[in-house]
Amino acid sequence: MSGETVFEKSRPGRQTRYISPRAELPASYREVPEDLLRAAPPSLPELTEAEVVRHYTNLARMNWGVDVGFYPLGSCTMKYNPRLAEQIASWPEFSAAHPLRPARAAQGWLRALYETERMLSELCGMARFTLQPSAGAQGELCGMLMVRKYHRDRGDSRNIVIVPDSAHGTNPATCSLAGFQVKVCPSGPDGLVDISALKEMLDDQVAGIMLTNPNTLGLFEREIQTICDLVHEAGGLAYYDGANFNALVGRFRPGDMGFDVVHLNLHKTFGTPHGGGGPGSGPVGVVEKLEPFLPTPLVRKGAEGFEYDYDRPHSIGRLHAFGGNALVVLRAYVYLRLLGSEGLREVSGSAVLAANYLKHRLEKAYQPSHAGRCMHEFVLSAAPQKKKRGVRALDIGKRLIDLGFHPPTVYFPLTVPEALMIEPTETENLETLDAFVEAMLQIAREAEENPDLLHEAPRHTPVGRLDEVRAAKELDIRRRPNKEDE
Amino acid sequence: MNLPEDLSYTATHEWMRRGDDGVTVGITDHAQSELTDVVFVDLPETGTHVDAGDEICSLESVKTVAYIYAPVAGAISAVNERLREEPELLNQDPYGEGWIVRITPDAPEKTVDLLDAAGYRKSIESEAEG
């Protein structure tokens, strides 16, 4: 297909009746002062409706998503988004409700928010949740600001947060943004937190630890209770990064492991769409002693029904207008009600089973980061392929595109050279998993017999291998359709 | 693999060269090859004091973000300003035009464990097998 943009396809005078730049202005706009009005109409592209529809439909066909095919992007948990949640979120009773509507006229909405909070609290073993944060990253910030306030309100100035070396990059970034100093705790040879190294790092300056369990290698931190106990003994708090909660949901509760704060990425466990720029949702749960610090307002059950609770003097404040990205929360609510506690147990069980099946079938052709069972994801290394034939993890990923699969995450976690991180999620059938295995085994053979095939991949896509250096260095992607706009 | 005999190396893939104007620090040929194309260098400010083993700055390649650690304690006396516009110098000439910082060492001098060229070669070979 042509790579032309809508601006390049534009021809003067072509138009779609109801989006014409020549349309009459509504009367209210005529009140805008003369000197604020632009002299010439904006240079919007001029196309017919059919041209616009074809343009965007063709672009959409070049896209890849869970609705198109297998998407084993490790650490990202590319879950299927049930259509029922989409359907209910589109009901005007939800989507058209004004957020400033008084509580008595918004009981249905408030009930959905209240019940979501109760269900998430139950699943995580936490006392309460805030649904406000716009996404996981803001959830992390929310959680760490509460950790900070907890210590400061006790007159304690401790300022160090421990983060394992296998952590997600957002964890150290969050600590910096929340005003903490980061100390990195090394993993042992088994890929788990090195307890003796942790013990040496703990003192009265440690505000807490941020941990993902299962960790980024897809391994369950077996000593998690010991880790939390040690941190608590030193006076710190334990923060659970819920990025990998899909492996545990319905079976294990972070609160029972000893965690004090939890953030969840709703898209990574509760089937809401991936943000890709928004809107997302990153609820944060806390144990009782941190409850006063939650963002305001929360929804509570009063004598006359559900209501907003603004009377929270110790709160860290507000992170988002109204109830957060409420329509995303609502999708999670539908997902929770749709599956129930038994269904959620099956989600984590199937996610872990699928990952172990793939690991078992692939670990002869590729070097696994660790032997034995994994949780919901696992990491293979292409280091042997690189040493022998100069085939890198990146080449394997690109070749998978040719074979009809989205590549796994590559070069993460940083602790594994030439990492390929694979996470199938719970919804794939055996035929799809087998087809992926066959593709990976074919690539392993090609790496031996014809490495150039991999170096040149992808060959069957509209564009070949992209110039990543230029993409990273020349960030200016603004189009300047006309000279006068420059 | 290019490993000049006159340099000292660290297990974290920095090299250092002693000269009249202090200690010059950069990343090894092996490190630049593992990183692939470097697209951004977050240079530190001159005058900053670092302990041996402290993080000096970060590099961003198309593949990953990596951190550079000080092989020697001291004050950063100069940074390679050219890297701001031409980070590719790190890939093209890691031991020359791609140097990163110069450090005026404290007295008495404190360093991390330093390796000679043969020792560093051994260290990366064992890493590859690990």
C-alpha cells in the first residue's frame, strides 16, 4: 500500500460534507473577539469520506494486537479484552453520566466503584484501595508518596528504597520521583533476591523495598515472607509491584505475603485494554496503617447510600479528577463479576500452565535463564546463537514477525544476555501455542543453517527493519504540511 | 576484540588511562558492541565528586540503558561535550574520540578492582559462558 499521509493524499476542494473546513461557524463562536480569530482556515487535509475510511482501515490492517493474533510480549501481559466489558462500558448510563452529578443521582456508578474497591481489597489482602491513579506508573508514585508520608508523619526521615536488580525500570524511577534514594539489591544465582545481601543493606535509613512477585524472570520469590519480615524489622515498608499479579490472582494475596502497599495495572490482570498512551488505570491498595494517606476522595457506604468521602486530613491529596479513569475501572468490574473467584483462579492457573508448556518445549533449542518451573512467563537467552552464528535476540524477534507472531520482549530483564521474554497469557489454545513453538524451532534451525535470513528479517512486512538509531535520535515527528505553518 | 595493553579495565566494562591531566574514562570495545548503537549520553557536571564505584552517568542505546561507574575516586574535571551531539563516537572510537569523562583522582588514590587487558579478556569470556 502507499505510504502517503492524509496530508499528501489531500486535494483542494475534495471534502466530506460534515467535516468541511468551510462549514458555517455556530452563532456562539461569533462572540470570539476579532483579534483572536485566525485569518485563514487551518490547512486540514481535504479528502472524501471513502478516502478517509480506506486510509485508516488500511493503517489498522498493518497493526498487530491481541485481536489479530498471538502476542507473547513478556512482562507486558497482553491479555484478551472481553467484549462484554466493552459493551457495558459503552452503555450511556455509564459513558454519558456527568461526573459532577450529585451522589444521590449516581448511585449505580458509585456502587460499581465501591464494589470494585472491595473486590480488589479482598483479592490482594489489603484494607482499602484507591481507584484514582491514571496508570501503573502513577499508581507506583501514589504508593511511594504514601510510604514517604507514613515515615514523615512519624518524624522519621529515612530515605532509602531497596529495589532488586531484576526490577522493572519504573521502580527506581518512581523512587527518584518520590524523593527517595535507590539502592539496588543483587539477585543470587537462582534469580531470586539474595537474602544475605539484603540483610547487609537494611538499616534505620531504609524506608522500604519495592518488589515484583513473581519477579521479572518469571520466578516466584519463595522467601517472600522472610524478605517482608526483615524489611519490617528494620522499620521499612514492603511495596508490591502488581505487574505480575496475573500469575497469582485468586490464589495468593500480597497482604498475606507481608506487603503493605500494592499497585495493580488493571490491563495486566483484569482484562482492560492496554493504554498505549491512555487511558489506563493503576489502583493502589494499602494495609490499615496506611489507610489515612490514601488519595481523596474515596467512595463509602453512608446512611443514604453511596457517597464521596472527602474528610481525609492525612491524605497525600488528589491524583486525578473525579473517580480516576472510571470507564477503565468499570471494565475491570465487569471482568471481576464475569469470572468470579473460581474464574480468577483459572486465569492464573492457565497463564502459568501455558508458560510452563512453552518453556518445556523451547528450552532445548534456546538456553533458559533458569532451569525448572516458571510462573506466568519465562526468559530464554539467545547468547549461544549469538556466539555461534551472530544471531541476536533482536533477529529472532524480527523473524517471528515474518512467521506471523508478535515478538517476545527482547533485552529485558537486563540480568540475562540476549534475553527473549515470553508470556503467553491464559487465553491461548493448544494449537496456537504449538504453532508458536514450531515457529521458534524453525528459527533455531535457520540460525544454524541460514543466519542471513534472520539478519534480514522481516521480509514479508510493508516495511523492513526500521532504522532504530534514527528513530531514537530524531524525535521530531511533527509534520509540516504547508510552508506557512513552519 | 580490541583491548589496548596500556589501559586498565573494570569488571563493569570501563577503561581508564592515566595521564598528566588526570584519569580519562570510557567504555570498552566489548561494551560498545554489546550495547549496539548508542543514541544518548547523559553526561555529568564537571566538578562533581565521585567515589570509586559510584555511578557517573547513563548511556542509552537502541537496545538498553547502561550505567557508567567511576573506576577511581575523585572530581570530574572534564566531560566529552562532543558526545551530546555525536553519541556514535562511543561506537566508532571507544578508546579515543569516544572518551566520556576525565577525573582528577583523590590523594591517596582509591580505585575499584582494576584488571589488565588479559584479566579483562578473561572476565568477559567467563561472563559469556555464565
